[in-house]
Amino acid sequence: MIPCNSIVKKLSLCTFVFLAFFSLQVSAQDGKQLFQGNCASCHNPFQNGTGPALKGLEDRGPWGDRNNIYAWVHNPVGFMATNKYTQDLKAQYGGTMMTAFPGLKTEEIDAIVSYINEVQPPVATKPTGGGSGTDNSGRNALIFGVISLILAIIALILMQVNSNLKKLSDDKEGILRPEAVPFWKNKIYIAMTIIVLFVVGGFYVVKGAIGMGRQIGYEPEQPIFYSHKVHAGINQINCLYCHGNAWESKHAAIPSTNVCMNCHKNIGEYKGDPLFDADGKEVNGTEQIKKLYAYAGFDPLNPNAWDANKAKSIPWIKIHNLPDHVYFNHSQHIRAGNVQCQTCHGEITAMDEVKQFSELSMGWCINCHRQTKVNFYNIDSTGTETGNKFYSIYEKFRKDLMPDTLKDNGGKYILDKNGKFIIHPSKMDSVTVKDIGGIECQKCHY
Amino acid sequence: MSDKKYWQSFSELANSEEYEKKIQNEFQEELPFEDKDGKGWLDASTPRRDFLKYLGFSTAAASLASCKTHVRKAVPFANKPENIYPGVAKYYATTYVQDGDVIPVLAKVRDGRPIKIEGNNLCSFTQGGTSARAQASVLDLYDMNRLRHPKERVVKGTEVSYEEVPSFEQLDKAIAGKLAGLRNLVLLTSTVVSPSTKEIIAQYPNLKHVQFDADSYSGLLQANEISFGKRAIPAYNFDKANVIVSLGADFLATWLSPVEFARGYSKGRKINEKNPEMSKHYQFESHMSTTGASADERVTHRPSQIGVVALDILNMLNGTEGSPVNDDAKLEAGIKKVVADLKAHTGNALVVCGSNDVNVQVIVNAINNAIGAYGNTIDWSSTLNYRQGIDAEMNQLVADMAAGNVDALFIQGANPVYEYHDADSFKKALAKVKLTVSFNEKLDETSEWCNYIIPTHHYLESWGDAEPKSGYTSFIQPTIFPLFKTRAYQTSLLKWSGNDTDYETYFRNYWTAKLGAGFDASLQNGVIENTAAAPSAGSYNGAGVANAASAISAAKKGGAIELVLYQKVSVGNGKQGGNPWLLELPDPITRATWDNYVMMSMSMAKDVLGLDLTDKNKEKTINNYEYYPEKPVVELTANGKTLTLPVLVIPGMDAHTIAVAVGFGRSEKLGIAVAGVGQNVFGLKTFNGTTADYFNSNVELKKTDKKYKIAQTQIHGSYEGRTEVVKETTLATFKKHPNHFKEYREELAKDFAPLTGDFRKESTIYPDHPQPGLKWGMSIDMNSCTGCHACVVACHAENNVPVVGKSEVMRYHDMHWLRIDRYFVSDENNPDDVKAVVFQPMLCQHCDNAPCENVCPVAATNHSSEGYNQMTYNRCIGTRYCANNCPYKVRRFNWADYTGADSFPNNQDQKLVGKLDAVVHQMNDDLTRMVLNPDVTVRSRGVIEKCSFCVQRLQEAKLTAKKEDRVLADGDAKTACMTACPTDAIVFGNVHDKESRITKMREDNQQRLFYVIEQLHTLPNVNYLAKIRNTEELLEVEEHHEEQAAEEKKETATEATH
């Protein structure tokens, strides 16, 4: 977990499959994870997808008997041979066969079923104008600016008044003074103004120069209006179902056309809430699916004739660009670092077309590396190991993490005046990415 | 050590003043701030105001240029293949085959592109070793000069054009039409090692197969036919030999199967300190070869004397007198010594001979029989198939062609117009053949005369098999879809012989029939090996010896000057002669790039050129020769041909012999990079009636007034006389003073850290860099390094090291991250007589107390917590302070935009920087750039770069371990140079791991371990193991204590006088 304050709030539903496999106890919460990890790519509780909607399944067909569900999930082919209901279902879904999950335990299947029974349809959120989540720092700055300006003007007026009054009193006392220099000719005022302009101007020039080539908020129009909100948000498709490459490789990669068609062979219409593009214009979801069909070379009227080998790639526009001299590895961050996608990509489940959430600047990377704790290896007195074993070689850190009992040079414990051991606090409270060399140049530049 | 001197250049040998001055200057030229008129930049026509204008403009331009963001596309797969992940490299086992050279390799394929060659560890005889040429072969795949489609040669009047044949169907039809009625078909190839291809050739009706090798082993093959009744070459077990005698065989670099031999040889050269023993290597040769450089004892002779030397050895072994008299006392003494040693090691000795003369090889066979080599160090149970060409067959073919007895000639691999000793007669004969077809990949010297050129695939695009040794098969599988419209030549042969299957199917059927279901697994492993049979001695028959002996005795003596033709480790026989990596590879001995030249001894230089490089009073002459690339040029006349070639003076040459490398002077049709590089000397071979000799016993040399520039790298980095850089001694000395090197190090600790003895911490003002986790280290065994340069090319490929071209190398701008320094060891008074040559791979030493780090004003180079020295290109501003302050001279500066990485176009050809060579542009071609490693930044102009310990590989290994939730295992992370090395000279790993090989290596070799110029307290992370020569010579050992005491005494004495 990354304790970046503004981000923690936004961490949302899309969690990773693999966590599920390591959990020892199965609960309803795990049912959700299990469902998302194993079932969600084809099934939705409320809508028919590649497979049928699962809500209320125990009222249908043979599924009232839990043993039938176990048998079906573990070996669909074997079950179907003796069951007419599932044979019909297969015919209804274009001959697509349910994938076997022989590894799922019966209690895990129970957890999934209870999750399906409990889950409520998501309440569709209407697109709101400004968005409630935007921070107020910009507005505050404006207020401060206005107040400072007003104060500056007041100060100026007071100074003018002061000099006028002084002049009046001098006149009254008959002291002769040269005519006061008007403030626009006053060298002090001019110098002050120039300095202020230089500082403010310099600040914005430097800021602008640093920001060159960075494109936070970049939201290009894509060849297909693909809504992450619909897919990852409302339908809760696991990120890795489409971006599975991120698990293996430095690139997250955009899914190939055949991956889209896994589901869209059966989903030819968009029936959800109306979609709006960045300009607020309504987008016809079904038209977008038709665009996909054009790339895939898929004819919805003759679905069985489709040949994935004849599909064409969709020329998406790349949003997150790093300079050539930066090495970034997705699999490192999500597997070794256990970083959530949203940490860098923002609340993707609420975005229709994706826009760049983070700055992707070096300072941004370094800050995170400074704060983020690694999954450090430790072993307690009972011999239980925690964390990634790779880090077991960092023995010095392991020692530094332990509170230490003070000893003298001869190796004897030093006691305080009450005769108690002096416990020295541990030298470090956690091991961050920085500690293992994560902000050194050649970790990312080579 | 008064008479022993380590030296790299003649100026260093003479300690000249100029040399001292030169080495003060890291960068040997002024910044290019000069105007055309040669005025300084302040007085020039572009003065300060202009400078400010440019400054303002470039700032504004840079800002504007970065304002606009390019729209980049991310195009995914349409239908993603399973198990292929963009960004993750896959390794496929395949086989590097070039002519008969075979090395089982793995091709690293990243996003569909093969980008790096690694050795295949499953192969028992190479054990993962590779050669420079195998490493460079991946660049040949992306050579823009490969033929892109089949062509037909069309002659209209005097104009010759090569026109595209639109489709293979059309081509097959045309060929079939022309073949109809033709009866005498000949296939001319270089050695074919593929069993399935041989079957295809055998099945082709009326097709005669002739094999012709540019570097022929005909003499050896025919001699074995006489001695053993088999026209084959037995396997040589260098690892089993305690005494190795090579008569002119360059077996560590170019002879037969150098990777395999170097692997075996190195096993006998590793030293166990508890019982220091090693094999003894004698080299008889005429020129300074790479193998000769590794020899313990070297004796030079004229090339025409090789038969006499062999015969002498045989006669003395047999105890018969009346051997031909050698008038050379040194040679005579050498032979006596060798004979005594061979006698003492019967059964454990091995004699190899590089001669292509049947008679000489028959005598060598007799020697090997006399010393009991057969069945021990030479094994007939497996035969080597690397070379099978018989020179006489080729001669017969040319005669047949000239007589009009050949109707159609298919050519594959061979390139006789370039390689044959009588190329003109071949060319004439070729014109008489009705149909000529070339399958070569490029429009080479022979192909351009053929009617049709049907390019075959590069091996990385091919299916195939190779049987380098009988019982050992290695498979070739494609790693990329053919880039161009090419076709396997086997498919063409199948088609034209009426068999409609293509070669891939044929090959699959061939092996599935043999291996059944195991075929896929074999393909995945890349190699299948039969269980090794018991060594066989073969059935030796000495009947031919008498004839051979009389033929040798009757041979006429050589003239005043003789010529040897040799191969370089880089381009070899020239088949990969258009490869920029190989062309820019410095020769191990001469350190010259981009040329071939005449090598001659210092005494001959004095006689022929009047150039005396040994006379210390003629400093100016020496410096002129050494520091300027202009070298004297001679006219060389042999076989009635006259060539003008530049001269390099090299110690260790026979006094009457000159040597010129083959493989250069390729046709300009092979690309802009190769045009004008060197000259072809294959025509200087002599045909002795049976075989082609690679020497010429009578040549004429004439001095000319011309000069020619040669780009040598030997003087580019100098240690300012710090000869402790290399540590070398003899075995006898090492046995007597085993702790000699160790004591030096202990002495250092005493000197620098008198209080604690902790050399590391006490003798510095800088804080220590803590390494809480890993600490990388490298150990290089100088005893194993043979100077083969495979590591240098591997480094090129792995790290996108740019090629700079000859003109830039001449300006000291070479970019090799890893260089192999060559030191001659010789008697100061007789430098021609080289006692030893020491190779020292020199790369960034990754100092823990790095001099470069302290001087960088922008902290672009700094230390990592894993012990390596980091270089950050995007932070570097190009002050070059670091390179100035580096005592090892391993930092390289991008003087120009060698890679095309700059944001500004047209940064490569500028008035100020100078025009870059054509090869730089070739390397920046879109096709060639496909070879770049996407994980390594391509550096732009104005930044320093250097060895990074292959940090991308270290990071990948660490990540894999983290993903698998385990500790990093030893061997997970290997540098490119380490994996390329055929002799296992480089060991790399985590020195904090007590069980790792690197830790053990350092622990077990305390007596030979040293760090280069350790007294500077740079604390390098690269250590070396001292080179040991196996001779009885006892060298004087400096007594550190006494010397120091003496020095102290001197100091107090001078103080006293004050």
C-alpha cells in the first residue's frame, strides 16, 4: 500500500486476483475477490456476458443443489454430458464452453455463491459538472492572492496618505522640503516592482520549462470511445484480465483485439447509462461496439464465421509516455512492489476515456520511492518468515529494525539505575525503496 | 627485472619525451572551436557576439522543439499469440553456421527481433562459448545490403543490370526451362555441415557436389587419408594435453574450431595455487598470431621451413640423425627442447599444424603417432566436419568449366571470384557455363557474374541442422520471419529436382523419422549428442612418411622475403567482411581497425624502409611512426601481382617474413561500410600441385614514398608508465615465490594503513560506501584470456555501443566499453624477440573510491549501493572531467552524434565536428537499428559512457528473484562479456554471497589476485589474476622490504645533506 494521502482515499474496487489465492480463510469478502478473479471475465451477476448473469442462479435449473454446482465448476464437460439444462445453455451462448476450475475448493465456491446472492446492483452515478473530488488548493490560492492584492493596495494608499499628511504637517510647521516624488517615479517603488515581477515571472518561466513535455491531464480522443468506467468500474472486470501483460512485462500493453472479442462476441449492445465524452456530448455505446466489430472483422449476424486471425489492430493513442532514457517496469511495481494500478493511474474506474492522472516526472517517482516501504523480509523468534525472501540478504537492515539492548564493550548488558536493561530504539522503523537503492540513478536510467 | 619490459607502443619502449607529453593529455586534440582559417574562437569570424546569438537561438529552439508533444500510437496485437509478451525476451536455440564454422547458440528475441547471440550451454564441446563472429552475426541479419529479392542478371550491350524476378513461381519456371536438356550440373559450396542438406544434394539427379573452402584444410584431410585411410579430421582434446605444440596453427583464434579448442585449452591453463601446474604450449610460427601470443615459448621460422621443422621434430623423436640442417641456432634449440618435452610426455602431448601441405601434415601425423597422441589427445571416435573442401577438386572444376564440360553451376556459400587463388581463370571459366545461379545472401564478387541470384535466408531466419562433429547435431530454427523475399537454397534444389516439398517440411520429416516424438524437445534444446564413444586411436599407417619426407627435403628454399597469409579473429576469411562491428574490432596483436596491412619485424623495417624503431636516439622517427596514423606504404609483388599496402611494424615476427590478413578488400556492392577497406590478398596464395598454400616463399617488397592512414587504438589509453597494470611471471618464478604478488598487496596495506592495517578504510579521506545487500564484483583470469575479442563484440551488441568509423578511430574517438590491452614482454635490448604477450581486458573497474565520481560537477556519475559506478547519460553535460581523472582510461565520450539519438536532425554532418564515415549512417539506418537493445539508452552527442556491468541484466535478475520470492542465486546475473567468453576467463557475481563463484575465485587465488594500480586506492570491484607463463626461466623478484628501506635511506640521506 502506498501512503500517498490524496491517493489512499481514491483506492477503489479493482484489486488483484492473486491475493485471493493466498488467503487462508474463506469469507464472503473473499467471495467477491474469488468472483472477480475467476468468474468476472465471463460472468456478471446482473447481465448476460460471455456466460449468463449469475444473480439468482440457485432458483434456476439444477443449481438448487450445491453439489451440482461443485460438479459443474470442477468439470463442466463431464457434467454437461448428463445434463440437458447446461446443454441448452451452451447452445444459447454460441457454443462457448464454460472453463473448468478444478482447483477451486468447495468452500471457495460457496463463498462465490454467497457473494452472488448478497451483491446488489451498483447505483449508477450521473456525471456531475465539476466533480466533488477536486481539491481546493487552486481556489485557496486565488483567495490568498486577492487578499494579498487588497492588502498591498491598502498599504500603498496608507503610504500615500502618510506622505501627504507628513507634507501637510511639514507645510504647517514651515519646514521646506522638496516636492515629493510621485510613486511611479520613485526609484524604490520601481526597484521593488521589478524585483517582484522578476521573481514571479521567473517562477512561472521555470515552472513552465519544467512542465514542458509533461502532459498531466492528457486525454486524447481514441479511435473507439472505450469507457474504463463501464468495464472496470460498473462491470468490475479485473485490470489484469485485459492488461495481463503488466504481470509479466515492463509494458502493461493494450489488449489485443481478440481479448476484446472474448466478451464482445456476445455483447453487441450497450444498455447501460448514457455515456458522455469530454465535451459533454452523448456517445452511443452500441456504435462504439460496432467500431470494434469493424476492426475485428466480426459479423454479429454470423458469429461462428469469425476468424481471430483476420482481425486488425486498433491504433490506440498512447497516453502515458516516458522519455527514452527512463526504464520503467510494470511487473516490478505490481508484483515485487504490490502497488495498485490506481496509485499511478488514478481512479480509472471512474474515467470514461482515460486521462493521465500523474505527472510522470522524476520528482514524482522519487517521492514515491522515498516513502514506499518494501515488502521487507523478516523472521520472528518462532521462525515465521514474512515478506519477500529476496530481501533476506539485507541483514544489516534486519538488525536495524530490531530494538537493541545496550551492551558495553565487554559484551555485558548495561543496566540503568533501576537495574533494568536499557532498550535502545531500533535504528530504522521500516525499509523503504530508497533504502535498498531505489533512488540511485542506474536503477531507472541505463 | 632489468631486461624485462612491458610495453604497448614503440614510443613507450623508447620512453620518448613526446610520449611523456602525449600521455599527459587525456583528450589528444583541442576542442573544435577553430575557424576555417585556423584562428582561435575569439579571433575567428564567429566571435563572442555570434556565440551569444547561437546560445540564445539554441535555448529558444530547444524550448520550442519540446513544446509540441508528438502523438504516439500504441498498437496492440490483433490476435496475441500465447506465451508471447511484449517487452519480455525469449531465447530460442539455434546454430550459428558460417561456411563450416558451427557454434550452437541461443538467440535472444525481443518483441520479434533477434538482438543478441548467447552460447548454448547444453553443447558439450563449446559449453556456451562463442566467437566474435558469432556474436556479430546478428548484425548481419539487419544488413541493409542483403539482397531483398531474387534477381536476374541482364546484359544489354555493355550495360549490366540486375532485375527483380517478381515471384518464385516465375523463377522456378524460368530455371526449369533453362535446365531442360542440361546434363552436367555442379553445385559449388563452401563446406556443408547439414546432414539433411547433404541428403537433398545426393538425391538431386546428375548433380555433382564440389566443396571449396576459402581457408582450406585440404592438406590435413588428404594427409589423414594417407595415414588413416579416412578423408576426415579427428577430434582434438586440448584439455587432455600437457604439452601442446602448434606448428603455425592459430587454434585459439581461427584454426578449425577455435571456440571448442580454446575451451579445452583453457582447462589446462587454469592454475590451482596449491599445486601450480599448467600445460605447456610451444608455438612455431612465422608471424605474430593470436595463438602465438598465448604460447609459453615461441619460435619463429620462415613459412617455407614448416616442413623442415616438422621433419626435424619427427627425426629427432625417432632418434635418427641426418635430419635436414637448420642454419638457425634458435630454431634448432627450440626444436630440441620441444622434442625432449614431447618425449617426456608421451600420451599426453599433442601436435597440431596449420599447414595446408599434404606432406607436412603426413609428417605431423607421424609425430603424433610417435608421441602416442592418437587415442589420447587425438580421438578418431568422432570426426570434425568443419572443413571438407579438397583444393584439387576445385581446380578440376575450373578446368571442366573452362573446357565447357559444365552446363549449369549452382553456387552457395563459396565465393571463388574473391577467394580462389586464380580468380581470373575462374571468372573466364564461369562465362562458359550455360546457366549460373548463386544462392548467396549478397551481391558478392561471384554472384554479380551469375545469371540468377536467389538469396537464401540468414541463419536466424532459417530451418536447418548442422553436424559439426560426428554424433553431435545442432539445430537451426528461425527466430524471425524472413525480412526479405528470400528462399532457402535447399528449397530451390528440391523444387528443381522435381520434389515439391519445401525445405522446412523436408527437414521436419527427416528428423521426425529419426527422433520421432523427441524432435520438438531436441529442437528446444538445440543440440543432440550421442553418448561419447571410447577414444579411438584409428589405424595408423606410416607408409606415406618416406615420400613426404623426401618431398619436403626436395622443396626449394624460400627467397629473401616470404609472405604469410593469415586470418584475423574479426573478419576471418571475409564472409562477414561487411560487418561494422567486426571491422571496427581492434586486432588482438596490432590493435588496428578497419584495414589489412603488411606486418613486419623491426629488423626488416630497418632494412626495407630504413625505419629504425629501436634506436632511442631517433625519437622523432619513432614518434612520427607511432603517433600519426600515416604509415609507410610498400609495393608487394607476388604471383605476378603487385599490391600497395601499408606497413605495421610488429615485434615477434620472423625476420624474413611479412604477413598480410585475408578477408579484406571486399566488393563495394557489399555496402558503404566495406567499400575501400583493405585489399584482397587471396590471389597471393600459391598452388603447390595438390593444395593451396597460405604462404608465398618469394615475394618482393619495394619501399614507396606514399603514406597510408591506419586507425590503431593501442596508444589511446596510457597508464603513464604505471607498469604494475599488468602482473606477469613465469611458472618457475611463481613456484619459487608464490606470495610475490600477495606480498606487494600486503605491503601496500602496511604503507597506507599503518595504524589499523585496513587498506580499505584507513588510507582515504572519503567515507566508505556501504553496501547493505548485494555487491557486484568481477574477476578476470589473465591466464585464460586468449584475446579472442568475443567479449568486445558481445558488449557492442548488449549495450548499443556505437560504431564510429575509421576516421573517428584515428581521432581517438573509438567507443569500445571493453578493450583488450595488449602488452609485449621483451628484452629491452632485443624487442623483436618477444618473450610473451599479455592480454588484459580493460573495462570500467567500478572503483569503490572512484576518481571519476569526485570530479563530476553535476553528479552524473556516482556510486550505487551495489558497488558499481553509475553513469547517468541524461544528467551528463560533457565536461569530460571524469575521463580525465580516470586512471584506467575506460570512459568514452560521444564526440559526435554516432547513434542518431540527438533531438536535432543533421547533427551528424557538421563543419565543426567533421563529416562522419558512411558506416555511421549505415548503423543508423532503420533496418540496422533493429539490432538495438531496447533496454539500453542510445546515447546522444556530448555525453560520456562506459561499462555499466550490464546493469540491465543485473536488474532483470534481481526482479526475477523478487517475483519468485527467493534469494538471488549465483549465476542469475551474468554480464555479456562473461557469457561470451569461450575460456571462462571472466567470473562475475555477488561478492557478499560467501558461496558464489566470484567469492571462491578470490579466496582460492590469493597468490595471483591483484587490482590494477591498487596503490592509487581506487578500490576497484574488478580484480585480475596474474598471468603465468609456463617456462623455467627464473625472474628476479623485487624484494619490497629492501627496496623500500633503500628508498627511505635515500630520503634521509638527502634530508641530511640539506
